[in-house]
Amino acid sequence: MAEVPTDVRVLLAEEQSLFRESIRLALESEPDITVVAVADSGLRAVAEAERHQPDVAVLSDGLTGLDGIQVTFVIRERVPQCRILFLAGAEDQTSLMAALEAGAVGYLAKNCRLSELVDATRAIHWPCGRNGTAACAWSPGSPPGSGRSWPCSPPAGTTRPSPTPW
């Protein structure tokens, strides 16, 4: 069985440069997260995902060329081990359901705190935490620790570090 890797390799795709750079700096400040690629459009996000094979893709809903929902679907088809954290401009059920149906495993509104985004990035990569206790990514209005989480499965090719079965 494969060992669980130490770093979370992230693709970040956001259309607004100030927001994109803020997220990148927040993620890169974490010792266990590496931003392997950054994109400002949907087409670039797909190309970077294919090139870098990230563990997690943080995707904005407002990407150009292909929107965030389309990019989510394409990346899940072409890079199936990549787990998608979807960033939406608004917290609404329609956007949430579209993201989930396209293959996202996490969803946050863009009005979240940077610390929540960092935690969500880890949560979708380490669905049950490194020690087997963390919750998965959460739905809108359900902050970390609220007890409302989505079902999860281990990242492809990895084993869970605790003895509890999936």
C-alpha cells in the first residue's frame, strides 16, 4: 500500500488577480501545502491540471473560457485523482448542487476566511485527517467543526493512517 504523502499539491484557479494572489500566499505559507500551478482562466486550469497532476484543485466559479463547473467536470474526467474545492461567489443551493454534480468534493463561498480555505484544502485531501479524526469539506453555512460534513473517501493510491475502515 502506498504511503500517505506529506504535502498537498494544489492547483489554484481564480480569475481575479488580487484574490488569486492572496489565496496563493495563504496556501504557500503552510508547511504542508505546495501550490504547483496557478491559472486565471478555465482553459489554463485544465492545462495546468493535466501538466501538474495536483492532489487538490481550488477552482473559482467565475473562470473565463470554461466556467468553474465546466472545469470541475473536465478535471475530474482527465485527472481523476484530483479532488476539487469549489469557490463560489454566492452561497446558494443551486451552485452547491451544480458543483457536486460536476465532481467537486468541497464547496466554500468566497466570503469565507482564508483560514477556512486552508482548512478545507487539507480536509478534502486528508478526508479523515492525518490522525483519522477530521471532518470532510463542509457545505455552505456549515463551518469547520459544525458536524455537517459530506461523505468522503481516501485520495486515490493512499491508505488511511488509522486502523478504522473507510
